[in-house]
Amino acid sequence: MEQQIATFAVKKGLAQMLKGGVIMDVVTPEHARIAEDAGAVAVMALERVPADIRANGGVARMSDPELILKIMDAVSIPVMAKCRIGHFVEAQILEAIGVDYIDESEVLTPADEAHHINKHTFKVPFVCGCRNLGEALRRIGEGAAMIRTKGEAGTGDVVEAVRHARAVLGEIRRLQAMPEEELMTFSKEIGAPYELVLETRSLGRLPVVNFAAGGIATPADAALMMQLGVDGVFVGSGIFKSGDPARRAAAIVKAVTHYRDPYILAEVSRNLGEPMVGRQISSIPEAELIAGRGW
Amino acid sequence: MRIGVLALQGDFSEHIAMLRRLQVDVVQVRLPEHLEQLDGLIIPGGESTTIGKLAVDFGLIEPLRQFGAHKAIWGTCAGAIFLSRDARRPQPLLELMDITVERNAFGRQIASFEVDLVVPELQLVDPSAQPYHAVFIRAPLIETVRGEARVLAQLDNGRIVAARQRHLLATSFHPELTDDDRFHRLFLHMASEVRQPRAAPV
């Protein structure tokens, strides 16, 4: 019997296996092992975490494949890596080295100011960021098999992650209450493919797994996003920019499993050491914000 | 019938949706006390290292072993790894089934696939003998089956992807990602075989 690879079910399926889990940014194989030991469901292999990208400035690109390969060798869990928005050759390279998921990410400097990658033509699945339902459904229309709300990466401030999760989930609730004759106009207004609007309405959720990202720094932040209704969380700078990464990583993993149990959340939040310092988003000049990248 | 789904991490909500479609009372299991009054338990797909670590941290390993000694458990993918005696690397396992598994046996995500399988055991719940369309995601293989464990399904090359040992079931693939409920019905059949009658209402 013939095996079919790279079907949408298989691409979307890996994201389904990550649900209820934490995906952690790592910059070395040692970090990757700490993340795996702490219970991460996957790691994002990077040269610099978003907080450092923000601090260093300059053009942020795909990481050196050598580093990504070393991280892939270090752990048994899935390894993701980022390419620039619209940079389909970086994506081809990441597919060639065999990463498990590609994040077409606004955290890197965009390579195309009008178009995202046509993700249908790849065998490897993609995750993309969004700030609202229209952006999420456009990315799925292009072939993304997983969505994450963007938040504002590298800040340790969860406010944008909350804003984006509320926007997506709130628009889905509004969509469900809408009479059928309003759906085409709604699709036009949010710039989303009509068929995906219909599918989202009948499912009552996005047609793919939806994680939260950008600014999550504590177990309480992670549980907040879970209670708002996302399927899991990405933690970028929040772990390895904190005082005791192994401990904080394990605590965030437990908080995502027991996100509705305040007694367990209190227990795992104790004695975690210094959190990442963080930057209030309201103090960052508009031009330095990265969530607005992506179209 | 009341079935628990281990909800530490993974695609437990897909299993829950399938069980609800089959009119089963479902309980999410995150702590040992959630195992009380259950007729069976499903361990979902996910990351087996994460599920194992959380099971250790929340004191679930021994209670799950005791549960599996006389009640039905089904593990899909990561769940099958967790049920096994040996996964060829150090990680927490329930060691309930006499199977050895190889994690990520097909390689990385790019090698994940769908394929039709012949599963004669499904005729216990459906006489049609239709092939079973299975979804494999970074799947493990069952390398060896010993003792009372027996093979339920193999790929064309003979490699084992499903096994049963009395009231324990392991599948490398994900019936919860499809619309085909035959594996869930097979599991409910297995759970009813070993079910202990609850006190009848007065």
C-alpha cells in the first residue's frame, strides 16, 4: 500500500501533538538539552533570542545551518527554525537540513514587504504569526499548518500576546454569532479566504493549532494564555534570559498542563529566581515594534 | 462506560471529541485522584518525554501501573511509547506492555505519512474488513513483541505498528486524527471485557 507523505493532515498533525505544551527558544545544544529535560515539546533553534535581536539591531536572518544541525543532534524532540518573511530560499535550506517545522517569523527582518512564502509547495510544515483572525486565515490560506499569535517578542511583556489572542478568539466568537448572509462581507473586511471563514465558523476555532507567543515570561503568563483559549505556548527570551532557566522552564511546562489549578500554579511559581528584566511595550518607539511585520 | 484521557500534554482533546461522539462519559486525567471510577484510560499522542516527565512530577507513574494491571489502557504514538517495557533510551515508562519501541523510527517530520493498513482485529467491532487509513506523525515502531503481547497491524515491510496484550493496546499511529472510530470502538470493547460492575443505583 502506497504511503503518502507531506499531506496537510500530516503537517497539521505534528502541531496537534504539540498541544498543551511549551516550545522554547534555544541558542546552543546545551540550552536544547535543558529545555528537553524540563519537558519542552519542541525547541526553536536560533542564533540569538528575540531580546538580543532587539538589543543588537541590524538585519536578523536565518540561523547558521551548522548550529541548527547541532541542536537537532542534541535532542529527541522536534526542532523548529525561523526564516524571514517571504524568504523562500531560507525555507528551502531549512527543509533541506530536515528541520521539523519552519517558523516564517516577524522576529527576523522581513525579506519581502508584500508577500509571504507559498507554504503549500513545501514538504515541511510551517507556523506563522498573526495579530487577528484575518492575518491567521491568510497564513493558513498560504499553507501554514500551525498559527501562533505574535505578541511582542523579546519584551517579557505579555500585553500584546493577550491583545492578539483576544482579537483572534473574539473574532471567532463574533463570526459564530453572525448570520450567513454577512459572511462574505466579513471575509472581505478582514481580508480572509471565504472558504476558511466558513470552516472556522463551523469548527468554532481556527482550522489549525493555535499557540500564543511573544512576551511570555512566567508560569502565570503561560496559564493566562491557556485560560484565554490557546492550545499551547512559545517561550522565547523568557527562559534563557532569566536567573534560573532550568527551573523556570520546568515550572512553565507544569503551568501549561495545570493551567486551571491555581494551587498548582502557586506551587510552581515559588522560588524561580529573577525573571527576564523585560521592557514595557508602551516605552518602545513604534518603529522598533516587530508585530506589525507581516501582511 | 467512563473513560479517562491522560491530559498532561498532547492531542487529548481529539480523543475526547471521538469518545463523546461515541456517547462515552469522558474524564481528563491530570492527577492520580482523577483515575478513580474509570473503566479505561487513553494515553494520547504528544511528546513522550514531556508526558513521562509530568507523570513523574505529579506522582502518576505508580497509580497508572496499578490501573493498567487490571483495567484497559490504550496508548497512541507517544502513549504507546509510554506503555512499553523498553524505548531504547532513558526516559520514564510505565513498562506495562511487553513491547520494545523505537522512537522516531521513520526519521524527522518530513518522513511522516499516511497509509492504509489491514487490521483483522477491527472485525471484533466492524465486520466490513475495510482497510484502516492510518496517520503516522514522527511515529515510533514496535520493534519486538513478547510474552502475551501480539501483533495487530504491520506495514508492507513487516514492521509492527499496532499490538495488543490482553486489555492493553498500543498503536504507532493516530486514530484520533481521523473520522474512523473503529479503533476507539475496539478499545471500548476491550474496556467492557475487563470492566468491574459498579454498584447498581438503588
